[in-house]
Amino acid sequence: MKYRDLRISFEMSGIEFTILSIGEETILTPFPGHSHSKNSYELHYIKSGRGTLIADKVTYKVEPGTFFVTGPGVFHEQISDPDDVMVEYGMYLQVSVPETVKRGNPMMPFIDTAFHICDAGNAPAQIMEAIFAELNSKKYGYELMLTSLIQQFLLTITRLYKKGTVKHAPTVLTNPADLTYLTIEEAFLYDYKDLTLSELSRRVNLGTRQTERLLNKHYNMTFQQKKTEARMSAALLLLKGTQKSIGEISEELGFSSPEHFTNAFKKYYLKTPGAYRKAP
């Protein structure tokens, strides 16, 4: 269950927040590594199940009650325990910070944090359940209720930033919120096998040159680099997490032949897929 293109915008302490998607997702297959644009944050709360989070090459065990935020530029991937599959609440949002906002602003801890993980207890889950109830019922005044609940959620998780693991990020400056970045990230996350620059450009309603410039500006990558990143990250998960043959993995990732996949993998990781799979 996922609500996309919500565009719920509000201001807190002079900072504009725009919520683009809210969802409850069962992570049946590993999420390949990916990162968010310079003004985008994704909030994750593990409702049930267990698994592993890898964020900027550091591995964390997650379980019910774990909360983590992946902000601008944090490369991360999630893998469920096959015997206890993760279910998570997720929220994708963008922020716009005017240059007039002072460092002492009460929401700056959230803006400044690119990554945070901790045991959050039950409070975030209770708020998220109330948010879903409003989204499902759409009773009179639900937009106001949603805004109030989302603000409560943001304040609740920001209060948690004094505990757990924190990685800071440069302050995000004024940048209009745009569904474009969510569209881009989901395209590489789910459709990396067959995605083309032309198809991505169509989805974001831009020309191919404009799309390339956008990727360079907000992700510091070309289209081909970002697609390679997605495919190679998925390759690691498939090699270690499944018993599929090199040929089957090659086909699943969209390579024309196992030889092409092997050469691309070796160029990217400096070892063959077989060597990676055999390594401890």
C-alpha cells in the first residue's frame, strides 16, 4: 500500500516540507543500493520482521521498532531475513530551506542529518497508523489532520536524534519540491534492467539532455553511471543472497550475455562474479 504524488506541503519554523509519498511495504526481495537527491529524505520505520541495512558500507541489523532516515547522498540497501521478512512504514519528503533560516532553528537537526538509526519504540508506529487511517478514510478535514500528524511524526523522530548513529549533511538550500526526484529514484530502484535514458526522460517529462543535466546536478552521475550503480548493487545481492547461476543473474540484470555481465562486474568491482560469490 503506497500513496504517491501526495504533495502535502507545510511550513515548520520557516522551512518548507513537502511529503511526496507514504507507504507500507513488505520487503520480499532485496532493495538494491541507491541514494537520494540533494534535498530529499526517506524515513523508514520497521513495523515487523528483521533484516539488514547497509548504509555507506556500514552494516546494521534492524528489527521491529528500528527507525532510520536516509538523506541526501547516503547510499543504502535493505535485505530481509528470509525467515522473518521486514514490513516497513516509509515516507519520502523534500525540504526547502531559505537562506534566512538561522542555525538555531529547531528543525535544523533534521535538515542537517543525512543518516540516523536508532530503536524508536512504538511512538512512530502509532502516528503512522493514524496517518494511514486518515489517508484511507478521507473524512472531512482529513488534509488538516494529515498535516498535523505528519508534523507530529517529524518532531517525534527529530527528538530521537540525540541517540543512535548520526551522519551529518550539508544544509539544503532553497529548492522547489518536485516529484521528479522520487520518479528518478524509483525508476533506477525497480526498473534498472530495461531502463533507458529516453524512457526516464519520458517519465519526468523532460528532454534527454535536460534529464542528463538533472542527474549530474543532483546525483553527480550520468544516466549510464547511475544505471550501472543500480545493476551492480543488485548483482551483489543476487550473488550472495540466491543460488542463481551467473547466466540467470546476467539475464535478470539485463545483460546481453554472461560474458558481458562478467566483464562489467570485474570492471566495477575488480573481481569476477564467481570470485565474489566464493569470498567469505
